[in-house]
Amino acid sequence: MARNREGLVLVLDVGPAMRSVLPDVEKACSMLLQKKLIYNKYDEVGIVVFGTEETGNELAREIGGYENVTVLRNIRVVDELAAEHVKQLPRGTVAGDFLDALIVGMDMLIKMYGNAHKGKKRMCLITNAACPTKDPFEGTKDDQVSTIAMKMAAEGIKMESIVMRSNLSGDAHERVIEENDHLLTLFSSNAIAKTVNVDSPLSLLGSLKTRRVAPVTLFRGDLEINPTMKIKVWVYKKVAEERLPTLKMYSDKAPPTDKFAKHEVKVDYDYKVTAESTEVIAPEERIKGFRYGPQVIPISPDQIETLKFKTDKGMKLLGFTEASNILRHYYMKDVNIVVPDPSKEKSVLAVSAIAREMKETNKVAIVRCVWRNGQGNVVVGVLTPNVSERDDTPDSFYFNVLPFAEDVREFPFPSFNKLPSSWKPDEQQQAVADNLVKMLDLAPSAEEEVLKPDLTPNPVLQRFYEYLELKSKSTDATLPPMDGTFKRLMEQDPELSSNNKSIMDTFRGSFEVKENPKLKKASKRLLRDKPSGSDDEDNRMITYDAKENKIDIVGDANPIQDFEAMISRRDKTDWTEKAITQMKNLIMKLVENCTDEGDKALECVLALRKGCVLEQEPKQFNEFLNHLFKLCQERNLSHLLEHFTSKKITLIPKSEAADSDIVDENAGDFIVKQESMLES
């Protein structure tokens, strides 16, 4: 077996107690082999099942025993037949012994590879561990497991056990389950083994690691505490996004009879001054240019190289800060893990001492990092302590990249604290929302957490692999319907919703949204109340078309709609200021040229008041209303004053906008003053 290949033996329980979950086991194993065909097509796979009525394995033929264990496939290079094998697992009729099956699988690996290629040999056991194991001829079961585990460790064989406990029959004895769990734990103590407990088809799919990614260090060097103290550390990726396989361009121009055709596509680019020109510009005649205002500034490759930030490889500690100062949304990229150099005992002790002190004092470290020499950029990141709970695992740090000032995005949203009390949920609405959150809790205290990240597969990737397998068999294959197991990742659990329908209905009833019949298109929304003094004081959700939100001027034809569209824009910070200024100018124009009772001017004033409340700009409206009142007095526009007063337009008080200088009691005084002036 080549150095970069893996030898894997699947050890699968097909006994009666597993019958209800065997379709899910088949699906998980099939996806494992599909991925191997894509990423690790030279890996070798064998399949062992136990719980079958018949017996078929080499150990049984050589020395006897090992009954009800069958080798479905000897170890050989993975192919499509292997995927078909796991899709049609036999249905066993007897309770199998998983220890016998593990010995058969281990024997297959030893005979195939000997003691070479340590770390590249693996067994994967899938069972519910609910059936009793046979007593050994000598010693105890613990002794037997310890012997098997030590042999696995000596041969460099890794083992992972996936225990499926979703549908145990009533015959499953609690003592047997406890004993089997204890035996599986012993493997972890004496060999490179781990056990994962799953309780759903979805977590089963996620627990079977379908792609093997070899750990590769991003950095090996010094963590510099100060110029005289340096700690040797290694840095690995801890979390990285798994992407779809790279798709290659394929050419069907080769003759069908050419068996050695590579079907490759080669792409060449020609650079010309104009599309009509026939003269091709040579590479040495081309140069990069960067826009600077209306100009394009040419910069040569030598100048670009000179501009690069030159720095030395290494990690340097800048200081410590409270963990609360580093907010979660500051984390920018993949998570790395920083471990001490395992060959340096003092490095292990130093990292452990710093990590434990940081955890005890709730501190994090800020570091400057350059992963390799010649790297053109520097990152500043945060080290979070990761104190190990196991004696055989050293303490370490998690590393996250932090943003610079240019990376931070600020959004000009008004604070909820400044909104009037009428726009905030009351106690009853808050209680209903609390119940909704509790109902949809994915990690209730008495139950296992649902959708754990390390047990939840990516449905996009799985669907791609499934379709790729179908296309490999038939070029005319159609896209199959979404698998029910993966629907649970994208849809709310229907059983949970139906069992708590009353909570859903109560929540819906507590936050009623009324449709505005005037505007049908709803791409962007703006919360808007009916004007003060109107017959309907209910909150309305006014909707706008996306094109309307690109309006940049308050026009004479539809000033209210233009104003509302402008203040709803969030692509720049000054749209609100522009909209208010333009609306005030339009109102002044309407008042000065008023020939009717001023209905249009009144509607614009009401719209301006609502917009200023929404955007928390009370001073602008209050000052303008006072100015408008004085203007009407100077121009002797008593009919306008009377019309405004009849609608009881008031100043914006503190209850509607926290920044207002007007208390609620004085907001209505403005109307009284107007009325007294009219009477005089």
C-alpha cells in the first residue's frame, strides 16, 4: 500500500436488533465509498458483517469459532462494486458478537499489510452494542479487549466505533448495554480508538467521516513572548470549509475509438488593443494598471514586488486582554489550533502554564502572525486557551484572525433604546416570544443536542455526490428528490411544530401584520405608523418596490412616496438627512404658493413627522414646525394655521423620540398656542 493510501475495513452489525436502522447504515456507508471514489480512489476497502446465520471468514476455516461473521468483500481497491455491496447488506437472523467481528477485521488488515504503513490502517465498527458478547476461553472480557487493543496499537491500526441507539428493542438488557459500553471504552484506553454515540439517521451520516484529510502544519516555529523567551509551536487548521470537488473542462472531440484520449481542454488568451485589431500584444508589452480617480496608474511587476510588505516568519505576542473585549463577530476566517512542539517538553509545559492562567483569569492573547517567509500580508489574531481534559493530550490554543479597521463594516441603524415604548414588545408579547424560543431549543437539558456541528453533514455536498454516482452509471440520469434525512437540516421538525401548534398560533396572533392594499410589490419594508390624530393608530408595515428605493430626490408629483423611499435606503448614511431637508424645502414651497386649503402641505408635514420619529430626528421636525408656524403668522395664512390646528399636529415628545427636548406634557402646548393666536 502506498504511503498516501488507506486500508479500511467496515465492520457492520446486521443482526435483528439493527434491522430498523440498516437502510441508514447502507446510506452512510455508500456515501463514504462515493467520496473515496472522488478523493481517494486508490484507497482499499474490505467489508465484514456479523449477525448473519451463516459463517464465512478465514479465521473460522483455519481455527474454528468466529461464528455468524461473514466477509462480504476482501480488502482491495475501492470501486463501484463496493458501493453496491453496502447498498444491499444481508439481514441477519442471529445476535452477533462484535468482538469476534473486530478480530476478523484486524486479522484481514494484518495479513494484507503486515506491520507496515502504521496509521494508514483503520477499522470502522457500526453497531448498537445491545447484544451480549461470548465469554473468552481464558481470562475475562476486559483482558480479551485489552489484548486486542494492544495488538491493534502494535500494528498501527486505528478504530472508530459508531454506536446507534435510536431504536432499541424492548429485549435489550440494560446490563448488556452497560457492559458493551465499558468494553468499547477500554479500546480507547489501550489503542488509537474513539467511540461516537448517535441517535438519529442524520447524526449517523455525520459521524462516519467520509473524507480523510491528512493533518498538515501551517506553521512550525517560535511563539515569541519577548526577545529572550520563545516557545516552539505547531499550527494546524482546526475548522475549514469543505468545498465541492473541482470540476474540470471536458472535450468530446476525440474519436470514440481512441481509448487513450485525455479529453482535456486547453484555453489560450490573446490580448489586443481593440477587438477589430489583428495584432496580438506580447506579454512583455503588457503591464498592470490600477484605477485612481479617472486615471489608470500603470505599475510594473518590479514595482509591485517592491511594494510588498516584507516581514519575517513567526508569531509574536502583543499582549493580553479580557475575553469579553473580543466579540464573536470579530472572528474572520478558519479556526486554527496552536499546539506545543511534541518533541519539546519545556514547550509543552510553557504552553500549558500560559493556557491555564489565561483560562483562570478569563484572558485571551493578541498575537501578530506571519506563517511563512515572503508572505505578503500580516495577520493579527486572538489566542483562546484550550485546556485539555485528558492526560495524554497537551493543552493548546485556538487561533482566530481579527479584523483591521478597514475590515469592519458599520451599519447606521438607530438604537432600539431610542424607540418609543409603543414600538417595543409588552410583557405578554415578550412571554410569547420566550415560549417560542424554548419550544425550538435544539439543546434541551434533559436530552441530547440536535444538529451538533461535528455530527451534521453538509446536504449540498451529499446531494452532489449522490447525483455524481447516478451520472457515472447513466448520462441521462435525472436529479432525484431530496432525501428525507437531509430535509431535516433545512426544514423545521414537523413533529415539533405540530406538538406545539398552540404556541405558534399564540405567537402569530400577538404580532399581527396588516397588509397595505395600496402597495402590492414587497421587496423592502419600512415600519410606519398612521399619523397622530388619525382615526387608526395601529402600526402598519408599508412596503416599497426595490426600484423605488433608488429614488434620490423628493419630487413634486409623489413627494410622500419619494420621501419614504429615500429614508428607507441604507446604501449610504446621508439619505435620511437629504430626505428630511428636501421634504422641508418642498413644504415651504407649497406653503408659499398655497392657493387651496393646504391639504398637500398638511400630508407632507404628517409624513415628515412620522419619518423623523422613525429615524429619531425629533429636533429637526420640532424646529421646522416652529419655523413653519411663524411663517404662517408673518404671511397672514390663517386658513393654513386653522387647517393644521384641526389635525392636532404636535411637536415630537420624549416618549416618541428619546433625543427630544420636549416632555409629553408640553408637546400639546403648541396646539394651544396656535389656537390662542387664531382667536386673537
